[in-house]
Amino acid sequence: MRPIRAACLGTATALVTLLACTPVASAATNTDSAHAKGGDKVITLIGHLAQQSRFPVNPGGPAAQGDRTVVRSILFDENDKIQVGETDGFCTTTTVENRGAEECVVTYKLPGGQLTAQGMVFRILNAQGGVAVPPPSFDNAITGGTGVFDQARGQVHADTIGTGTRRFTIDLDR
């Protein structure tokens, strides 16, 4: 694992200051999160689904391997008050058994740079005995970044907290 350069992220105070001073707004940094490990930087954001398009392999038929979903969400601070960025990404269905699984690639556009994340989301197909269920929580690996997030590593944990709304906990390794 490559360390994050001190000049890029600095201390928790520098990250909070950078995000707070950026014209688009501020994001929250929390090192006391249940997802934080010793010394990690944690940013908590609320995402609201803005666009979602599905591209099925078998239009009008059941879910199939290779189905693709493209999404865009607007990101707000942890209090869901100030817009701080957006996410853009896509997921490809890899299996339909056991409510399915998707491989996803997402870019988080934030003040000062971008973060990229990738990983699996399991039990994503929304019907369980004909009853709609909320999308599951998931963890994806941070695979890199730009700007203040150059060489970033860590993980993103996502929880569904409402219809079309997720809480993203971005846990950056030191």
C-alpha cells in the first residue's frame, strides 16, 4: 500500500480547512467513526440520487449478467445542508443468483480533487419474493484520487438511509 503524501492531505485540520474554505461548501471529517481505524481521516457525506439509467442485456426480460446501470448523485455535507460535490459511476451485473451482484466503479468529485472507488455490491436485485427491498449497504475500495486525494487509499462504506439517499463514509488511510 502506498502512503498518502503528507503534502497532499496534511493533517485532519488541513483537510477540514481545505473543504471548509472551498467555495462549494464543506464536508465533515470525523476520526471517531465506527469505520475509522487508528489515525485515519473520515469524511461523511449524504448522496441524493440525481440520475439513473439502466441498460439491460435482455430488454423487457429478467435481470441478466452484463446488465449495466449508470448513476449520478449529488453530495451534501453530513448534515445534508450544503452541496459539496457529486458522484458519477456505473455498475455491471456479474450474477443474478441470490439476488445478484454488481461490480461498480464510482468517482467522487469533491472540493480539492476526486476519489475513485471500485468493488462489489451484493444482493442488489431489488425483488425478494416480489417485495421491493432497499438497496444493501456495501464497502468499496478507494483505488486512487487527484488533487488533495492524490494516491489516496482506504474504503467507502455506503448505507441506504432513505429512498434514493445514501450516507457515504469515506475512510482514508493515512
